[in-house]
Amino acid sequence: MQVRMENLTKHFGTTRAVQDFTVTLNDGELVCLLGPSGCGKSTVLNMLSGIVPVTSGKIFFDDEDVTRLPPEQRGIGLVFQNYALYPHMTVMGNITFPLEIQKIPPREREERAREMAELVHMGHLLGRKPKQLSGGQQQRVAIARALVKNPRLLLLDEPLSNLDARLRLEMREEIRRIQQETRVTTIFVTHDQEEAMSISDHIVLMKDGYLQQHAGPQELYNQPANQFVADFLGNPPINNFEGVVRKGRFVCANGDGLTLPGFDKVPQGVPVHLSVRAESFTVEETPHESHMACRVDSVYQMGKEEMAILSFGGQPFRAYIASDYGLKAGDTVHLGLKNRGVFVFDLKTGERYL
């Protein structure tokens, strides 16, 4: 099922939680709503579910306007952050409960519950109660309970945040597997960029209630629409060198600079960030106008690569360098820039120039 939101807006009193939010999510995809705390992603999810009414705008499931429909008529499955399992019920009881509410005959309820339990690898634990399950197992039961209704749309609200690191990794892989097997359109809310990058078909990145960019994970990383997108994605964070472009040359406050193709298209004399990802540097043998003359401040071993902390234009930055070079603190090194992972943004507005 395709999900379409048109100019979706939600105000809580004078607080604008979501503003003029327009996006179309394709049928059968897993889409992550990503952004920092307070950006409005859970509010969008709650409007899609019908739990929170919209202030203005419209929501369409395929061509059906569901903006004013109550939650029970939207055909959604919802998985909460805290799982919300019934402690007095067994796994079987928890999974069948939504079907009991729908007055599905007992035999059909049990058959569908067993099918969903097998899908989430919980078929051997149907007699246990939630307190006898691990966090990951409880999460699987919550997903099975949401899917047993054959929802048109599955909504997951930060479902992994209560799990430890190892279980988070395991469960995000499981969620991706389950979604690909069922092909139900799924929206997954998270603030964890690694989580979003690893499992989604597309990512919707939000800030302060506004859509920043909607794209595939790699496109979002390689072609950020603005400074916020570039800053939010990536570990370590992208390096931002402050300066201006004059006569096609980027110049820092202390006079250090470099020349690269495309700098002549950047507004001249306007304060900008030259933003470079840590993996986008190359070590060069000789000085050149397109290279950065850098001082090595410290080096950390990371197997076949090293993470070097360097300075350019009086500004510290991080770069991945092959350990073959044997850099050490105090060295001077000349770095070139790759074509990918290098951007120029307006310092004030965050608009991307290059």
C-alpha cells in the first residue's frame, strides 16, 4: 500500500510539532522516519495511526483519504517502544488477542497466530508469558501481534531502544527479514542513523517538524540536500572547515586554502563550510594548490586504517588514513580530496552550493 501525506501539519497549542509535511512512501517498502529527539517523527507516526488528529493536511492510503478515520478502521499494525504485551497472557494469548477483538473464530485465530509465531521464530514458545521472555523475544511477539491482523501498514515506534547493542543488531536484521517476507508497507521511527541506514529502502529525515530530505540511504549520505543532512549522517561526523571562496579558491581565516574544480561556481566572498567526510582524504607526495597542508596532532590505530586527528587552517579534523603511511604526531602531511564526500554549504542557511 502506498502512503501519501500532503501538507501534513500538527500544532500542540503554540508548538509546531510537524509543519507542511509532504511525502509519498512506496508500496511494500520499509521506510525509516529519522531525526533527533523532538523533530516530529513520532507525531507523524501517531497521525498516520489515527491516535493523534491532524491540525491540517491530508493522509491517503493508496487513493483512500483516511485523515479523519478512527484507528480501528485504518488497517494498521502498531508496535510500541515498550512492546505493551499483556503480562497475564501467554505468547499465544497475546498474538491472538487482536483477532479475538475482531470476533475471528477460535480455530482460525489459532492457525493465524501459529503462522505469525513461526514467521518471527517464536513458534516453540507459545506457552510462555512475557516475564519468561528476553527483550528480543518480547519484541518478536509484539511484531507478530501487529502482523496477525494482516495490516495494510505496519508502524514501529523506536522498537529497539530498550534492547542492548547486540540484541538491537539482531532484531533490526530480523525486522528487515520479516518485512521482506510479508511485503507489508512498514514505517520505522528511530533517531539512530546506523539503524536507519542498515535496514531501510528509503529514509525520511526530519528536523524541527520539517522534512529535510527523502531518499535512499546511500543517496542521503552521498548527496545531502543541506548542511543538517550532511552533519546528521556519518560516524565520525563530517568535517566542517569554515572559510570563504575567493577567485575559485577556498580560504580559511588564517590564509590556508586550496583550489578544486567547481569552486568558481560557489558565491564568492560568502562565508561557507567546506565539508569533507573522514574517508574522503588521500595522502599526496608533493604540495599542490589542490592539496591541504596539514599538521598531524594524534593518530589512533584501527586495524588496517588509522584515525588521524589533524589541523588545517587552524581547525582540527578527522581523517581515515591507511596505516602504511606510518603517520605520527607532529608530522606534516599533504592531503588531497576525493570527488565523493566533499561539499560546500552556506555557513548561515545550510544551503548546498557544491
